[in-house]
Amino acid sequence: MMGIQLRVSLALLCGALLLMGCVQDRPIVSMPGGRNSMTLEEQREWVAEHLDAAVTASNISSGWTWKGGAVEPLWTGAIDEDRSMILESLFPNNCGDNAGRLDMSLKNTDAEDPLAATARVREFWESEGHAVRDLYATHNDIEPYFIVDFEDGGSFSMQAGATGMTMSVHTACAAGAMVRPRGSSGDDPANPFAEELERRGEGTASVD
């Protein structure tokens, strides 16, 4: 009888150790955590605020375009209307039951030194007291790729190479009547950005 109990105890202990190993072995790219009650408009404001802060820190004011769809309008530039329409075209992606978050990326292929610009953005987030982690620590000299996880559950990431750089933001998951994830019940709202581009005769943009 004691032998059976001993074997059961050892099995339970091994299972617990394996479980602890799985919990500690987390992937380097973690999804933004936490949920809040941000409205869609507040999520859009969060996206704009964090992208603007990073663009300013990069010291590269022009050439940033929205990385989404066949048409890539300017986030910074002479056409102010594009910026507003980009934000209005953003709708949440599903991140859980009745919860959604906004994801958006900007790219720049015009900067003379994208590696230096990316380093300045990294230094800015660190100076703000945010922890910065590397996706590929061994690539920092040629293809830096870092991630910032904010306390509110959102995140920022940036990568660069010899020919350009990309920055991305992800809001925290938000649950509430004002945030309806794409793919949930009901028809998706009309995309004013696509409609405006069609009016201009420039084609339509696909917001994925």
C-alpha cells in the first residue's frame, strides 16, 4: 500500500514540476494583456498618441505611411485628411470573448539612416521608464527589433533594416458595447477611408 502511495506522490510531484516549467517557458512575443473599458474612440486616440510620440522621437518627420492595404496614405505629410481617415478606418480585431483591440503599423522607406532613427525611438521609451526587450538580441547591429509592453496592456514594437523601418502599436483588449471586434455579429461599419479614396479616383484600401 505504501508503495502505491509513494508512486502516486512521485507522479504528482513530476506533474507539478512539468507544469512549472511550462509556465516559466513563455514565448518572447507576448500578447498585450489585461482588459479595460476603453471606447473605440479612446483606442484610436491611444494609437495616435503612441505613434506620434515614436515618430517625434525618431527625428524623422516625413515619409511615414500607413502599412495596410493596397493604398498606403501618409500618416505625416501635406494631406491632413489622410490621417483622420486612417484612424476612422480602424476597427477592433478580436482578442477574446466580446473584446477587441486596435492594431496599426507605419513604415518609412525614405529615411537615410533607419538604424539610427530606430535607436532614438528605443532610447525615448527607455527614458520614459518603460522596459524594452529585444526580439532578436543578436541582430541589433543590422536588424534591430524591439518591443515595449505598457502597463495598460498595450504594446509598441519597431524593427529596421538597411532599407527602411516599421513601427507597430497594439492597444489593450477592451470589452464593452462601444467596441465590437471585426467578425462579431452584425455588419461591419462602412469604411469612410475606402469611400474617400474611391471618390478621389485612387482606388480602394483594404483594411485587414
